Amino acid sequence: MAIGEAGPMFKLLGNHLLDVFFPSSCVHCGDAVEHSDYDFLCRACSRELFLSKAPTCTTCGYPFFGMLAGPKVCPHCTELDPIFEEGKTLFLAKGPARSLIHELKYKAGFYVLRDIEAMLERSLYYRAYFEGAILVPVPLHATKLRERGFNQSERIAGALCAATGAKSCQNLLVRTVYTQTQTRLSRAARHQNVKNAFALADDAVVILDQTYILVDDVFTTGSTLNACAAVLREAGVTRLKVATLGHG
């Protein structure tokens, strides 16, 4: 066996040995992760995950429980006039799933993207959504980017691009206004907070008839995604969707 071939094998073996002697801790409950389908969620917490599957809200991807009869828009989106065509979310951002997002967003825990990729393997419904699309992460303001050191939406978009049939990931947008956090704002305040906060990047090139998907970490009211969508529509994008990891 050539040395170049042996390297990856030894690395894989080393990772397995580390898992045996030093099992990772669950990001939600802190217990050791053993005999789980995931690397950073224990078996018990992984059972609390709710991966979205049809039928879902056409705007945000929130799952409808049981058979769908009536409107295809969930109560979260009744006050939203979406500028984009469709939305999908991977899971409900509650409990363990919320902990995964927080580990990535606030603790630079990029390793949890391995569990996101594992979830994608189990969700053809979500994974197929990205086929042939160009992914556009929701941007951070330069000040926030310096403070945090990374854009979580860009990391998520990169992982989605690598694990699905997406064409590429491109930073087509910039955030021109430093806005306060949306976390504790009302729906109306969220909308006003991000109004005119985004612009097209100077080097952005839009391809006609190409499908673009805006990517963010969590869908709450849709205000941020709608504000970004308005900029892309103004730039000439005709096929525009959105995707998030979680629905808050």
C-alpha cells in the first residue's frame, strides 16, 4: 500500500480510537456521545430532532403535522408578503437542534456541520431542493463580521453546497447598515430594522434564468430574507428561493 493511500486510513482509524477513549460531549445535554447517529448529539437528544418533511409551508418550510387541508401557508407567514418563491427548512430549531445552531453561531463550533451533513443524508426532501442552484448566504455587516470572526450563514451555505447538488456558493450581497439584533424585536420592528440594510456586492454577477437560493441559519419572521430577496430581484434575479437550517 502506498504511503499516500495509508494516510487517510490511519487518520480514520485514529478518529475512531479517539471516539472510543475520548467520546465527544453532546452539545445539548453534555453527556458523552456513544452509539448515536451523530457526532455531537447523544442518542437520547437525537431522538428529539424533528427533520422537516412534506407537507410544509411553501413560504418558510415549516412542517404541517398530519394531512394538509386548506392553505399552504403556515400561521408564521400570514403577515409576510414574500418576494421569493419558496422556502425550505431542515429542522425545527428547538431543543437539541437549537443547541447545534448556537454552538455554530456563538461558539464558532464549525465541527457541528458534520452533524448537519449527517442530517442531510437523512433528508432527501431538503437535499434535493438545492439541485443546480447558486447559494447566496445572508451577509453580516463588516463590524459584526470583525466581532464574530465569521459569517455563520456563509459556513452553512458552504456545507450545503458541498453536501448537495448545488452549483456554487457566492457572496452576492453586502450588509450596508449595522442593525441591532433581531432576537427581541417584534415582527413589525424586525421588518423596519432590516429595511434597506442590504445591497448588491460591487463584483456581483447575476445570471438570467439561474435559480438562486438565499441561505440563513434560522427562519423567524422572514424579514431579513425578504430584504435580501428585494435586492436580488432588483438586480434581475427571476428564480429565487430561500433555505434555512432551522425554523425558530
